[in-house]
Amino acid sequence: MREVFQHQLHEVQARLVDISELVANAITQAEKAFNSPDVRLAETVIATDPRIDEMAVKLDENAIDILALQQPVARDLRIVVSALRISASLERMGDIAQHIAQLARFRYPENVAPKALRDTFSQMGELDRQIANKLTELLRTEDPDIAIAMRDIDDAIDELHVGVFDTVLSETWQGEAMATVDVTLASRYFERFADHAVSIAKKVQYLQTGAWAGAEA
Amino acid sequence: MREVFQHQLHEVQARLVDISELVANAITQAEKAFNSPDVRLAETVIATDPRIDEMAVKLDENAIDILALQQPVARDLRIVVSALRISASLERMGDIAQHIAQLARFRYPENVAPKALRDTFSQMGELDRQIANKLTELLRTEDPDIAIAMRDIDDAIDELHVGVFDTVLSETWQGEAMATVDVTLASRYFERFADHAVSIAKKVQYLQTGAWAGAEA
């Protein structure tokens, strides 16, 4: 019985890694679709999102079955509760990758990012890709150093996010209202994606310490 | 023992109602701060948000204790798992009310909403207020008709959200880039607030039926 239970727990953790890989893949493609721009790739991201949602629902069902049938306590209970929380955030990260792809598709063949901001968005996309890959590694290894690296990446993204507004509000900004709307939303999406990654890192920390880091940024 | 357990479950549900009331209060004040504009009220909303976060963390701790000590099954288990999910969404709704208040404070004494959009934002704020109050009632009564009314309100907010972009992208729009950024973010916040309320209504539905409605919009 105990062995079955441990196997089920490992399964839940392995599925989190699987979903995180899909999310990392989605943001990699979304940022490429956004920055190229590439409408086909954007459509791929949009078409893949339901798969992430489905996997998250399945994982939640498994976690709830474990709670009902195995009635875990202590660290085992924390693993299951964390899995529920982490899957919700991963699902949300998938949604954001999809939103970025939708922006790219909507403006195609135009580039969503005007010339003045292409470098910035290309860096934001690259950093989101990095933080998503680190997240997968963190879920696989639970190495706390990875969480620290993720916070550094998030800080860099926050700075770029502020920089986008500096550009848009500067006197040299010549974008039409549409461009302003687009870059405002895009910048917010890239920034939120990283926030969710950091919030998951906090949940992994809870798993290890039992101390709940609490509210998200 | 059984009696203690039922009392603990009711406590968790009562705390959800309390948090939801605080969130309803926060959005009521945030929309007033935003639409008046009223910087003092904005500061009240911002100062109150940590209280919502704290209550959500406390509720989560209680829910996890119940899982560990009472090992609930069937509907009782669903109540506890739903409470964890609902508290995360309520906490996020509080954050959004805070973001709206921050926008108001940042632009004060200017009004964030330019004249052409004041009616729209005033309606969005009023509908967010309504959906938050209905949410509190839903958590209190679990009456499924309330969930239906909430979806109607959400649809109306989505329409207003689209209307904001129609205005901003129309030829008559004379807003500077700053105004465009502000109304883009504000409209997104008002719209997301209602999305979270609807996602909680789905979680309440799960509580009643055991069928998990899955991914959020």
C-alpha cells in the first residue's frame, strides 16, 4: 500500500514537470511568434493551450484522489497541496503564452512591437523562456539555488517592463494608440508570466519548509 | 470528534465569506477612488490589501490542518480543496482592486479615465461591485442561480472592455500615450476581476457536483 502511495506521489510530481515543459515550450514558441513575427507558430501555441489545461485538470483529479484514498499527512500532504497550487499557476502561465501568441496573430503580418521596442521585447521573451526552463528544472530537482536564479531573472524582466513604459511615455514615442495598447498588454503579459513562475518557486519552498510564503506579488 | 470537524468545515466556509466581503468592499472603494477620483480612498484600498492576503494565508493553513488531522473524504474533501482554490482567487481579486487604486493614486488629481471613457469605467466599476457582492452571496448560500447572474454580469463587463478598445482605436481618440496606457491597464483590471469571480463560481459548482469545470478563462 505504502509503495503504491509513493508511486502515486511521484507520478503527481512527474506530471507537474511534464506540464511545466509544455509551458516552457509554449512561451518559447510564443515569444518567437511575437518577435519574428510568425503567425503559424502563434497558431500552434494557441492550439496547444487546451492540452495544458487538460493536463492540469487531470493532475488535480489525481491529487484529490490521493487526498481521498491515501489521506497523506506531513510532507506527503504538503506535496499534494502544493501540486494543486502549482498546477493552477502553470495553467495560468499557459494562458499567458497563449495571449502573447494571440497578440502576434492579431497584428500579423505587422510586428506587434514597434522598432523602438523590439530589442526590449526580444529580451523579455528570452528571459521568460529562461525562467520557464529554470522552473521545470526546479520542479524536477527542488534545488533552492534555482529559485534564487529565477528571482534574478524576474527582477530583470520587471526592469524591462518599466522601460517599456518609459519608452511609451517619452517624447520620442511615435506609436499610434493601437501600438500603445499592444505594447502595454504585451509587456504586462511577459511580466506576469515571470511573476507566476516566481510564485511557483515559493510554493516549492513551502514544500520543503512547511512555511507558506503567502500572497503572490 | 465528528462535531468538531463539522464546526471546522463551517469555519472555513465562513472565513471565505469574510474574505469575499473584504474583496467586495475593496472593489467598491477602488472603483470610487478611480472614478471620483479620490486619493485617500485609493490609499485605504492599498493599505487594506495585506489584510486580505493574511486572511487567505490563515484560511489555507486551517484547510491544510483539516486535511492532515481530519482526513476528510467525499463532499467534505471537496469543500476543503475548493476552499484552497477559492482563497487563491479571492486573494488575486484583492490584488486587482489594489492595482485599480494604485492607478487612481498615481494620476491623482487627474482622473485616470478621460472624459470619453468615464461612463464606461463607471459602469465597469459598478458591475465589478455587483459581481463581487453576488460572489459573497454565492459563497454564503451556494444558490446556483447566483452563478448564472454572475456570468451575465461578466458578459456585460467583457462588452464594455471591448468598447474601451473601440474608443481608444477610433479616429476621435485624442488621448496621449499615457492615457492610452492607463485605460488599457484599467480596463484589463476591471475585466480580470470579474473573470476571477466567475472562476470562483465554477469552483462552487465543483463543490456541489464533484465535476471540475477546469481551466479558467
